[in-house]
Amino acid sequence: MKILDKYVAKNFLYGYCITLFVMLGMFLTIDLFMNLDEFAELVGKENSVTGEELTLQDVVMNVVRFYSVRCSLWYKDMAGMIIVIAAVFSLARMTRNNELVAVMASGTSLKRILAPILFLSLVLTGLMVFDQEFVIPKYAYELTRDHDELTNEGVYSIWFVGDDEGSLFCCHQYEEATQTLTGVLIILREQVQGQEDIHRVIGKIKAVSAVYDEEQGGWMLNEGELMYLHSGELEDTSASLPQSISFYPSTLTARDIPIRKREGYKALLSLRQLTELEKNTGVRKTDLTELALQKHTRITDPIINLIMLMVALPVLVCRDPKTMKTAIMVSFLTTTTCFVVVFICKLLATEAVFGQPRPALWAWVPIAVFFPIAMIEIDSMRT
């Protein structure tokens, strides 16, 4: 690596670290002050796991844990913008000190200046992908909790999770470790003839608890009661007398429940988890479009971040310090335009355009629009 590459890389990383800590600190400070009262409510509250009252020290540790995990999500959302701001910081500093003029006087093309920045941006984009695929999915449960809730990973309620037969499972608490449902309600439904997506309620099952039995392929019910509606119509509230039931066969397994639980926060899943969720037969068809969009954006988002940088960089490489302010404004305008286009495309991806939703098409549209622009700008650079 040449001395020039080391110098440019050092400036870029310096700007990247400053931007990263400033932006994360700004998000953390704003969120903390807006929700400080909710954290304060935890003092003296009973811990549902240990049964002990929470002290101020416990709450402080909970706040530290809460924001440590939350920073991984903020970093993923801001990674592209942080890279662009770091590039602006490093190139503006070199332009202000007339260092680009010295580089040109030595016979080095200004395009050569961009090489270390693009290389480091590629590495840092890989860090963002690692964060999305490995860190965020690991702490997905904690990322979905409210500020005044303690983290109880692996213990949660489930509501209206369906199986292949159309039955809907609800429970107040599900423990992943023991595969136990507590406070169980199963709404029994049958498909209306000739209408694929419409089901009719025919009864319900209530139980104190239920444990999944892999050998029999169903749920062992504790104090289970089965009750059928006479006509199977919601308007008819008359029902049969409760019958005792100890076992309910279902295609919804204990391993499926954690996957199905994640339907509510698809953006926090890894690509592998999204694929598992998409293959699950109980997933609602209305969610398949959003799943397809999430899978494609896992590929397109890192590419768009790099393209966004490639669009901004040629504008920032200017020799006259007097034009630097204009160059910064133009670069941020193009970057903001790219963000807006990506946002609009994601909205349209889940809507029926030209008869049906096309998530794959809309996920790749920003790349098709801005990649040629980036190539034209780099080619037309005055070096």
C-alpha cells in the first residue's frame, strides 16, 4: 500500500469513527430522554423470572443492555449514510488544505484517491451485512420489547398462529426451553367450499397447558375441553357441551412456533430465517410478498449503499476549496434522492401494480436507476 493510500484511508476511517459515534450518540440521547420515565417505572417492579424487586442498579444494567442491543439496529439503518458522511469529511479536509492539487501536481489521477475509500467502504458494508445476518437475528426478541419491559428471551405469548388445517393457536405464554404452551386456546376452523382463503369457525379447544409430542405429531393437552358450534356459523352462538380432550394432532410443531413468532418483525431476521419462514406452510399468503421483498433487499441494500457512495464521490473530488460547499450540497442532494427512491420502491413492492405485487422488480429498480448514473459521473470526473 502506498503512502498516499494510507493517508487517504486514515482520513476516511477517522471521519467514519467520528460520524458513527456522533450519530449513535444522538439517537441514544434522544431516545433515552424521551423514554426515561418508562425506565424509571421499572424500579421496584417484580422480576418475572427471579420474583425479586428490581433495584436502581438492576434498572441501570437493563438500560445499558437495552441500548447496547439497540445500537446494532441503528447501525444497520445508518450504515450507508455514515459511509457517505465519512467520505465527505475526508475529502473536504484534503480539499481545504489544497492536498488534491499537490496530488495532481505529482502526476497522480484524482480517481486514484477514490480507491482506498471504495475498498474500505466495501469492507464496512460487509460489516453491516454481518450485523444484519448474525447480530440482529440473535437479539431479535430484545429488539421488539418496549422500554418498560424486561428481556425474557424464549418466553412470550402467541396469538392466532395457524396450522395447515386452518386452526388458530393462542396462548398467554410459550416457553421455548420446555416447548410448553400455557393458557391455551385453539380456534377450530374449516375452509369454506370454493373459497380458498376463507375459513369458518366450527369450535374451540381450551386447556391449562399443552406440550408438543413429536412421536404422535400433536399437542398433549392438560385439562383440555373441546366445544363445537352446532351450525358452524359465527352468528349462531349455541354450542355443544364441552368434551374432555387430551391430545390434538396438528402440523404446527414446537419448532415452528419461534419461526412463526418472527412474522411480526421480518426486518430483524436473517436471510436463512426468512427462507425458513417462507417455506413454512402455515404462513399467511399475504405475508409472502413482504417476505420476498425482505429477501431481495438483503442483497440490494448493500449494493445500493455502495452505489450511493459512487454517486456522491465524483462530486466531492474538487480542486478549488471555494466550490466544496456546493459539492457537499450536491452530494447530499443526490444521496437523499437515492434514499427517497429506495423508500418509494419498497412501498410499491407490496402493492398490486399492473395486476399483482412484484417485490423482486421493485427491489432492484434503484440499482437499475442509479448504477448508470454513478458510472457516468465517475467517467466524467475531471482528474
